[in-house]
Amino acid sequence: MSAVFNFTFVPWFRSVAPYIHKFRNQTFVVGVTGEAIAAGKLQSIAQDLALIQALGVKIVLVHGFRPQVNEQLAAKGHAPRYSHGIRVTDSVALDCAQEAAGQLRFEIEAAFSQGLPNTPMAGATVRVISGNFVTARPVGIVDGVDFMHSGLVRKVDVGGIHRTLDMGAMVLVSPFGFSPTGEAFNLSMEEVATRVAIELKADKLMFLTEVAGIRQSPLEAESEENPVDTELPLDVAQKLLAELPPATLPTDVGFYLQHCVKACKEGVERSHILPFATDGALLLEVYVHDGIGTMVIDERLEELREAKPDDVGGILQLIEPFEKDGTLVKRSRTEIERDISAYTIIEHDGVIFGCAALYPYPEAGTAEMAAVTVSPQSQGTGDGEKLLKRIEQRARATGLKSIFVLTTRTMHWFLKRGFQPVDPEWLPEQRKAKYNWSRKSQVLVKYL
């Protein structure tokens, strides 16, 4: 068992290293629903957040308390009221919210204070600091509904949070805000987390929720044929949100998605919807290639885009080493210039770090994904998956049913991402006529 453990642990730990380096000194805002705490997940979430912080990430934790407030209301014989997806907070509900927030703050601080030997928290020193970091204003009266003590975020004390994070502490923010006159307002965890992430210019906004994420067919039931879409470009997420009915319940498809879209539109590079039911969801999303749940990403920051004529030189420079060692078939400048509209590239700071081309064969309902290349400097950071995802989206948009690749050295990478080996005779007749039988390339197909 020891040998097996060593054999699996060492390469796994090495594969995590690029993410440890990448996220060190970055700021994550993590929104944890009250449902996650009610489900008994607080201990494991605290352990994972402590580990992520130990790896150099600055964390702002925003907790929800929806079920806890409802429980307090039920104990007082008072029914919860909602309108427009917002709690109507009368004086009784405000008292219940204050009681629930105080109890949860106590439980969260206790969870981060545990350090028993032989537990994930052993040796961890996590200082949790909370305070009046959020100034609020009343929701007021909307469509004739008086929301009373329900509020919206007016201002975030960015300087105070940054100073606290720079001290090495974790910042805890409750969904409460206070007006300049000292009034308390009940806020929603989702709005607080989103505004804090935007104001801090956080690198990630992560919601740990009761939903698994956004499925590829969002309004259809969960099934193997309808898995969670692990990555949504911002423009795709916006179009989807516009097509969905207004979200008022946390289980509605657009409920968390609307906050992820808002965050990305206002400067947060990545926003995530993660299921708290999956043990270690935060670790899986941050430190594993494929992740878990759904990530909304602002591609303008990533520079994942279709290529332009000015990119030909950069593409040639990228693929030349792989042509020399035989990984790729050699392509001339003229050929790339002619086919430049078929290429998708990833660019960082003016340098092209990845590319792939899509050559359709519409009569056969398929297309070839060719010239798939990722620079050695960025291999292992997910750029290959981004290219594949964009190529799949381009193929689907033109009504194609599958994509295929020809490869001699990277077969296993494609197999792990849903491709299947087929005989070269499967190829469309036009492509089969150009197949180099002496090269003996493997033909792999992915059905969309």
C-alpha cells in the first residue's frame, strides 16, 4: 500500500504545484450558504479554507443564514416572507437575523480555532476577524412591498479589509450592514459577497451552494447526458441569463448565476458555483484541472479569442518547436495565413501561449481540431481545456455533431477529455484522401 500511495501521491502533488504558485497572494471571496452550515459541513469547509489560506491565498468569508433565520422565526410562530427573491425583514425577523448571525459567528470562529493533533487543523493558526466592513441602505418600497429592515450594500470598507488581510487574518463578513445613523439592515449573502469581491477587485468569487452548478441543458433534469458545464464564458452566461425566467429561489438556475455574471462584468476574473454536498469542493475547484461545479470566466482578461492576420507570426513561433520534434505536421506561413479564421488562440500580455484550428466537413457533420498547441510555460494551467471548450462551442454553433483529431503523441490527453479511438476509415472522404498512412496517426472522435 505504501508503494501504491507514493506512486499516486507524488505525481498528484507535483501537478498541484502550478496552482499553488499561481494563487499565492491572490484574494478569494467565498460565500457559504446557511444551508451548507445547517447540513453539518462547517468543519470540513473550515479545514479546506484553512489549508487554502496556508498555501498563501487571502480569504474573505461571507456566510449566509437563510435557514437559521427561518428556524428562529418558526420558534417564535412567525412565518418568513419573501418578495422579489428578497426577505421582507420586519422587527421580529430582524431580531431573528441578529440572533442567527451571532450564533453563526460563534460557530465559525470555533471551527477555525480547533487544532487537535492528527486532524487537518493541527498546527493551523487562523485568525478570524470580523467587523462593520459593510455600510447599508434600505431596500425601501418596491412594487408596493415595504421591505422594512431589508437592505442593500451602500459601501464596502475596502481599506479596512485589505489591512486585515495583510495582517494574515481571514476576514469574516456577516450579511448585515449598518447605516451612517446606526440602523441595522438584513442583507443577502449573495449580494454582500458579490459587492465585496467587486470592490476588492478579488481574483475569485466562489459560492458554496446547494446546487451542483449550471448544467449543459440548464432547464433539463440531472443525468449523465446532462452534466454540469464546468466553464461558461461571460458572454454565454449573459445570454443564458437573459433567456431564463427571473430567479427568486436559491435552487433556480439563474439565482447564483446572476451574481457570478455581475461580478465578472465588473472586474472579477472568475466566479464559481460549487456544491457543498461534494466533500472538498473548494479544493477540487482550485487545485484540480477539471474542477467541479461551474466557473464563469471573463475571457477579455484571458484573451481567448479567434485569431486575426496579425497573429500569424505568433502562431508560427508557438508551433515551430512542436513541428521540429514531430508532434505536429509542418504548416507554412501561407497555409496559416489562408486559414487564419479557423484558429482560436490564447494570448497573455501580447504573447500567444496556445492555439487550435477547426476545419469543418459539413457534409459529414464533423470537423477536425488541428494544430492543438500549448506553450511549455503554461502547460498544466488549463489552457488546453479552454481551447478544447471553445472549439467545441464553435463546432456546435455550426450544427456539427462531432469533432476529431489526428495525433501521434497526445492520445491520452484527448481520451481523458471524452474522445474515442476510431479506424482511419471513419474519416470524411475528403480528409481520408489527405491522410498520411506512413505517419500512422491515431484518429480520435468526440461526439458533441
